[in-house]
Amino acid sequence: MSTSPPPHPLASTTLESITSSLTSTDLSQPDTLLTFPRSFPKSASHLVILDSSFNPPTIAHAALATSGISFLSTTKPSSPRLPTPKEQMALLLLYSAKNADKQSAPLKPEERLFLAAKMGVHLARTPEVEGAEVAVGLCTEPLFLRKLELLKSYYDSKGITRYTFLVGWDTLIRIFNPVYYNQPLKEALAPFFEGGGEFLCFLRGELSEVDRATWPARIREAGGREGVFVERLPGREEEVGRLERVSSTGVREAVGRGEWGRVREWCVAEVAEVVEERFQEAWKS
């Protein structure tokens, strides 16, 4: 007689437990990192980070996570680095309470983490992610270099040697935008790449001619030749095309209009259920 697998640790993470933890945390202080569960990671050597505002998390976030773990755990001609077995991977769904571009309203940090935890439970059961550790976390650093330094200060001692940030194209070009740095780009980003950091970017659509002509050269010049991977999001063309239209903004607008079919289409079931039960008022027009 077969037995059901034990529930994922994130399944017991409640909004109340997250709120209690954040209440005792000064989010105005830098160098703050909280994870749920607190024991994360246990035995991983490769940390994969999906950094987002989760306002709310969508199937596009989920696709980025599953595609990232799948890419990094298999041999790819486009990647010069050896794959990591999933059992040695840890996926962190990270919310930055001080994002360089995005504000936190209307959802509170604890509400975003709760929604991310619901997506984490879903991801842990997918064939692409199953076997890897999954957690949600909050940090108070807005820039990727500082995020990496913060993560390394916590996790180098736990055996993490490789840090991969999963990003979309819009995020990647912001990372390589000199306006966010007070020194030459190559000098500013050198500690990131030298410290074991890398970016894995998945494209949901085609790049414009301007992007194709400008950004690859800028990334190379900034020292990202060996630490930046840009891939087409895997899947059937119609499915990738559907993901190209998905956005957190679109979900919020659908909630405001009461279009629950769209919410259920653009969010994994666990997230859509919580949005409908708890957060209808947050995005009403």
C-alpha cells in the first residue's frame, strides 16, 4: 500500500506566522534576511534565486522557476558550467522589501511572502523542481550585488558555492544600466561575478532590433560573458506566447474587475484561491 508523501514545509507557513516573524524584524535595517522555513537550506550547494515583488506571483513566475531548475540541472551547449543535480539545488523565492524601482503598496510584505509560499508549495510538486529544496524569503537590499553579498554572508558557511539569479529581460537590462551605479559598470559588477553570482534570463518574446544590437555587447563589456545566460523560454510556441501576455499588473486589474477566470488562468491554483479568499479588496477599482 503506497503512502502519500509528507507535506512540504512551506505548506504549514501561514500568513499569521509570517506576520509574527516580520513584526519582530526592523525592515528599515540593511543586511536583513528572513526565510521560511528557517532551516533553509539543509544540504544544497547551488542556490537558485527568483527575486520578485510577487504582487501577486503568476504562472510566468512559475515558468521562470521551473525552466531555471530544469536548465541548470541538465547539460546545455549554451552553458559552459557543469549541471547541478536537483538534490543539490535550493530554490529561494525572494521578495526585496526595498526594491530599487517598485513600491510595496498595496500588499504588505507578509502578504506577498504568503502568496509566494503558496506558489512554492506548487513548484515543489512539479517534475522540474521536485527534489530541490524550496523556500521563500525577504531581504532589505535593493540591488543585486548587495543581495548576493547578503546571501553569501548567510549561506557560504552552509556549503553554497554557486548563486544563480533567475531574471526576465526587463530586469536584466536594468541590472546592466549604469544609472544604478556610481562607478564604471565593469568595476561595479566585478564583485558579483567574482563572488560566484550569475544571471539566467529567459525570454518570453522576441528582442527588438535595438536590444539585439545594444545589450549583448554591453553585457560582455561589463564582464558578464561567463556569468550571464540568455535563453528562450522552453515550451510550445502557443504556450510561450500566452506567457508573454501574463503579468502581475494584469492579475490585479482582473481582480479589480471581478474577472476570476483570468485570475485562475494567470496564477497557479494555490495562489488564485488565496487571492480570491483574502485579497479581493486590495485591488478593487
